[in-house]
Amino acid sequence: MGKRILLLGAPGAGKGTQSKRLAETYGVEHVTTGDALRANKDMETEYGTPRSFMEKGELVPDAVVNEIVEAALADADGYVLDGYPRNLSQAEYLTEITDLDAVIYLKVAESELVERLTGRRVCDDCGTNFHVKFNQPEEEGVCDDCGGELVQRDDDTEETVRERLSVFEENTEPVIEHYRDEGVLVEVDGEQTPDEVFEDIRSVVDDA
Ligand code: AP5
Ligand code: MG
Ligand code: ZN
């Protein structure tokens, strides 16, 4: 069985950046509720569309995301889970459906998060992340990996970023405390370079 890795962190902490590398290195699935929801933004659910929540920086209802995660994990031989669980009720649900080999918290200060998110650019085709200052593509506006167009996410405006950070503080910090209390949380300094962060995560996963 492949490794089952949970990567926790605030919006902009680098979950997507590191998950992509982990999935390639360990040959596991990258399971990310954010990307899954973005690919189905206008899907009608009994609560409304994902878009109606995401544009405001609010959480999409648990029933919708729980179903996405359960289906994705059922098909995966090992995974890195990114963007879930985001509140205690999702954490309880996760405990019911799977065991975890490693629980990692990417720690980054709030002032740094705002700059990372407002400067982020994402490839429209393959989803690779870049940053106007910290992680520039070779050619402005063009993806290094696939040549696709780099765009800004709808929820990366300063106002929505502030809302996402407050939703994180209220709903997701208790999830981090929950895993800390269980004694399984390993904290990684997310303010190092992406390569250094990756090395730290890798040593945690290799020991797991
Ligand atoms: P989601 O897509 O999960 O967004 P998020 O959690 O806000 O996190 P981000 O994707 O913005 O950041 P990241 O940690 O992946 O950082 P990244 O690697 O890109 O969720 C979006 C929305 O969907 C939510 O608001 C909600 O509405 C909904 N949703 C999703 N999951 C849900 C759930 N479980 N329940 C309910 N609703 C849900 O890096 C950020 C930037 O920093 C990039 O530009 C990158 O190049 C740069 N960077 C990365 N690492 C470094 C580094 N070490 N140094 C300098 N720069 C770096
Ligand atoms: Mg992400
Ligand atoms: Zn690309």
C-alpha cells in the first residue's frame, strides 16, 4: 500500500506546491478538494453551486466535500490529501473512512500568506503554481511545464484572501489542534524555500 499523507496548512501555505511533488515522488494520488471543486464550480447541489461559496471564501457544505473525498480515497493506492479536512466534522468523517501514515502541518505566518496568494499565478491547463516574485516562470504568463496560460484564481483578490484566512482561523485551526492533541502532528517550517520545505516533508514521510 502507498503512503497516506495528510498535508495541513493555511491558504497559501504551499499545500498544492508540495503535494504535487509528493505525489510524483511517492507515486500516490494528489487528492485535493479545492481543485475538485474548481473543476465542478457550477455543479448544482441541494445547497447551491460550489462557486457561490468559493467566490466569497466560505467553506462548501460538508456533505458535498465528504462525498468527493470518500470517492477519491476509495480509488487510491496511497494519497496526499490537500485542503481537507477543514473543520472538526470533516476530520471526524475522515477518521471513519481511512487511516493516515503521516500528518504534516505547513506553518507560515499570516503576513507572508497574503503576499503569496495575491501574487500567485496558476497554469490554466495543468494547474502548476507560480508566483510573480517568489516562483517566476521562465517566460511571463506562460507555464514552464506545459506552455499553458498563467491566470489568477478568482479567490486570490486581497478581500477574499482575508476572508479565507479568517475562515481558516475559525474552522481549521481547531483541526490542527485536534491532531496535535492526538500526538500525530508534525510541524514543518513552510517559510523556507520550496526545496527545503520538500526535504523536511520527505524526511517525515520516509520515517512514517
Ligand atoms: P483550496 O484550493 O484548497 O485553497 P486554500 O486552502 O485556500 O489553499 P491554496 O490552494 O490557496 O494554497 P496552497 O496551500 O495550496 O498554496 P500554494 O502551493 O498554491 O480551496 C479553495 C476553496 O475551495 C475554499 O476557500 C473553499 O471555498 C473550497 N474548499 C476546498 N476544500 C474544502 C473543504 N474541505 N471544505 C469546504 N470547502 C472547501 O502556494 C501559494 C503561492 O505561494 C503560490 O504562488 C506558490 O508558488 C507560492 N509558494 C509556495 N511555496 C512557497 C515557498 N516555500 N516560498 C515562497 N513561495 C511559495
Ligand atoms: Mg492549493
Ligand atoms: Zn501548465
